[in-house]
Amino acid sequence: MNCPSCGAEASGNFCANCGASLRELTCPACRAKLPANARFCTNCGTAVRGRSRNLPLYFAAAAVALLVIILLLPMLRGPQVTNGNGTAFNTQPGSTGAPPPLTGTPREQADRLFNRIMEAREAGDSAEMRRFVPMALMAYEQAAPLDDDGLYHLALVQIAGQQLADARATAQRILDRNPNHLLALSVAADAAAAAGDSAAARQFYTRIVEAYPTESARDLPEYRDHSRILPDIRARAERNR
């Protein structure tokens, strides 16, 4: 048969050339069979194009979109996460537990993904962690330039993605400005240890122990945000130096 829309030879339910439907229509009034391109019934004259035959598809698409939103809300709600040793990150001070908006600045989006990755790591869900790492890396790239807290988050995401050299390089960007930065020294030590460079890891841990009394007293925004994990950083450094 020929496609009623483009005239090309066609078979099946849809034209392979233009995608037009090849299905016969049925008159809603007299139930007469009509060609696929009919606008009016040739038997009784009733309009057969008054409502779109694609409405079921539209409803299906809307249902899928709603399902995606329902699934994404708990994934992006930014739960409290920990640093791998049971100590909570203070990533969202004052959070009521309600899901955050699905939009926001690139940094807000990046930090929500960071939270999701840390939660997946704590749950031992490596598949979910790997799924979110590329998105988080892209989000932090779009959020540049990053402050020291953002660079610390980025380095942790890089460790989660096994990009250990990149994580150390990111930590070094902080250390270039502040050689005693406790969060940067911690993540650099973790990256070195994960890469099997125990000598470098011990050096970073030793620097943490030596710098901690003075450095932990500094009123830096990232130290306030992560105040709960600073004692844990010191304890790990003392065990591993």
C-alpha cells in the first residue's frame, strides 16, 4: 500500500519513510472503516480528527515523567552522610529533611550529588556510587571556580571514582594556599593510601597531627561546616602516621 501522507510504498502500522500511521480509522459515530488520512467519515460525514489519536501516548509520557520525579526526589534529597568512619558530615545545616529543589546553582547541584555519592558509599552500593560520580564531576566542573570546601568535596568524589592521582592534585590546590589545611591533608592521605603509597600517606598524617592544635582553631567556613569530622581526622592521623 502507499502511505497516505507521503505516498511512499509502506507496510505495517507506520510508514518507514515519514512515520505516518497506516492504521485504518474507525468513525466514532457509525463505526465505518476509514483510510488512515481521513478527516471526515465518508459514510456519515462525522469529523474523525476532532481529538488527537496520540492522547494515550501523551498520558503515558506524563505518567513516566511523574514516576521519574518520584524516584529522583529521595535520591536527591541530600540526606546526612558520613565520612566513612561513622562521623556525620554537616553538609546541610538546618535541614528539615524535606527534599531539596531539583534545580539550583551548579554548586548546589554538585553538592547534592556529592551527598548522594557519600550515602551510597556508606551503604556499600558501589554501582550507585559509580553511576553518580561522572555527574558530580561534571557538576563541580561547571561550578568552578571552587572554594576550598568545594575542592575538598571534589577530591572525595574523585576518590570514590578511583581517580586517585586527580584527588591528590585537587587536594594540592588547597595545600598550595594553606599547607596545613586539615581537610586537604586528610583527603590527600586517603588518596595516597588507596593508591598504595603508604610513605606519602604517613607524611600527610604526620602533618595533620603536627598542625592540628593550631589549624583546628582557625575559624574557616569549611572547618565550621565539617566540624564533626575534624576530631576523627586527627584520630585517624594519629593511628596511621
